[in-house]
Amino acid sequence: MTTSPTITEDATVPTPAVPAGAAGALTIDLGAIAENYRRLRAAFLEKPLAAVVKADAYGLGVEQVAPVLVKEGARSVFVAQPDEAIALRPLLDRCHPAISLYVLNGLMPGTEDDLLAHSVLPVLNSLGEIDAWRAAASRHGRALPAAIQVDSGMNRLGLPAEEVAVLKEAPERLQGIVPTCVMSHLACADEPAHPQNAEQLAAFRAARESLPKAPASLCNSSGIFLGRDYHFDLGRPGAAVYGVNPTPAAPSPVLPVVRLQARILQVRAIDAPQSVGYGATPRAPGPARIATVAAGYADGYLRSISGRGRAWVDGHEIPVVGRISMDLLALDVTKIAPEAAAPGCMVDLLGPQHGVDQLAQEAGTIGYEILTALGRRYHRTYLG
Ligand SMILES: Cc1ncc(COP(=O)(O)O)c(C=O)c1O
């Protein structure tokens, strides 16, 4: 249990002291991340869960997040790219002596020795990659561990069925390779009724029959909620750990993790009808007070939110007006008391009342993109 404030249930957490020069305050609740991981593990019937911390832990800071997930029991860690893994290895070694660190994007030609030097394991995504890893094993005179990914229907990464069949006929192609995990990835797990889920499950099961026995892994965050048939031995949740709802058609089983506040720079009264911002996009009639706020698309407040977003000031929901620009956005604060929407006041752009999934909907995107786009100009505070 953390005794520090949390942002999970209410909006009363005090705004951290933000340096005058910062665009805003990004508060990341590590306690909520730990709790989400525990909730997901419970939904996964207490079987092991990996930590998926690619893209700087979905934008939230891998240096802060990875130790939390290792402390919660993660012993397999996935990133996307070799350089991410190599940079992360020393930190993981300080957290725990036996972490398997995998590169999802596979074995890029020429990276074999670097991966070996840093005890990083590739996810082998093709026969070509298997051949290259086998050659590395032979060169180094020892068996090398790796995960093997099969393509069960997403047509993105992994061995297609034809290549799995080749391996079945020629198992010597895996000589010198110790498969630590046979995995695949679901394309439609967030839509439980989608027929592709069952098709991929069947394809994954069939592929496993043709491959050496190894722990199996199929589920991302949403996959965990498809039921135990999908579970196998290891879960790989990312987004839900970071507060994105893995069951979009139902209330979220996870806690919000981020709160984003930005500062009001100026407030102006306009006589309607007047436009606001680039493109002079039209505004509803009526006199209004417009607050200009120090965050824009360079900070990950996406331009597609223009004219559609919502913010919270002093407990009230208020609309974004006009186009989002690079460093600024505008809010209609007409209904807010002037002293609560004055220069220097902070507004909530993301928070308990208005979470990452809602903002994503307003932006016409998914929570994943909102999180990974969060900019570097915010003053970051970690809770818990
Ligand atoms: C292969 C693989 N496994 C697991 C994950 C984690 O997925 P999610 O963030 O949907 O839980 C990802 C993320 O894209 C992935 O590419």
C-alpha cells in the first residue's frame, strides 16, 4: 500500500509544484500501475505476466515503471527494438538477477553479437532469423535462448504457417536454439465477438504442435479478458497496465494512471461571433471568455482534438475551442468563475474525470497513441 496521494479515484490530488518554465504537470501514479498489474494477474488466474515496456513504457518512463513491474513479479520483459533492450539491461540487472529481456521486433541483421553481449533475447520472427540465430550459436559455441513468434493471422510479424511446416519437417534448423517461449499476437482481442480471435487461437494451437515444447504466450491486455482458453503460460499486457481500458465495451477493470494539467497563460473576453486560433474556425455565438493554455500538439495534445476536446477547470467540464496549435490550445471558460480560470491557474487535460480513453475518442485515436505521444516538456511527477 502506498501512503502517497493517488490520482486513481478523485481529482483532489494537489497539483505538484511546477517549475515556471514547464508546459504543464504530468503526474504518473506508479501505485496505480502496480495495482493494475495485480488486477491483470488476477484476471489471468495468477499465472505469470511479462512486463511490456516498449516505447519508454508507453510514454510513461521505463526507468520508473520497469522496477515497479519487476517488483510485482515480472521476470520476462518485452521491448520493441534492440537499442531499447540494450539501454534497459543495466537497470533490469540492478532490479533482479534473472530477467529475460526480449526484443519483439526480432533479430535485425547484424545485431546478434550486441544482443548476446547484453544478454538480450530476440523474438525470432522468421526462418531467416532462426537461421541467423543458429549461426550465432554455432559461432559462439553455445546454445542460445530465444522466443519464437508464429503469425496466427495478424500478418504482421512471426513465422507464417508455411514456415512452421518447414520447421516441423526440418527440426535441425533449430539446433543450438533453446526456445524459451512460443508466442503469437492477437489482432482483435479488444472485440471479444470478432471471429478472428477463435481463428487465431486455433492457428496458434496448431503451430505449437509443430514446434518444440516451450511455454506459450498469446494474450496482450485485452486477450486476458477473452477467457482461460486464450491464456496459456505467459501474459504480455502493456496498455492496461498503463490505464487504457482493455475491455472497451465495458467499464474499465483498471485504474487511471496519468493526470495531465497545463497552465492558463491568458484569458480574453471576446464579443461573439469571433473565431479562435489558426484557420479562424467558427465558434458558437455569444460573448465568451477564452483561456489560452500552454500545451499543444508538440506536447502530444493531438491536433485532431481541435474543436472536439474537453478539459476540466474547477470541477467543470469545458470545451476546447478552435484549432490546437504547436504549443497552445484554447478553452471556453465562460462558465468558470474568473478567479478559477485566471492566468497561472492549472486546467486538467487528462485525469480521473476525463481519462485517456475519453481523450482518445475525442482525438479519433486510441489510448495507446495518447500515452505514447505525451511530450517531454511537462514537469513529471511520479506518485507511489
Ligand atoms: C507482440 C506484442 N505483445 C504484447 C503487446 C502488448 O499489447 P497491449 O498493449 O495491447 O497489452 C504488444 C503491443 O503492441 C505487442 O506488440
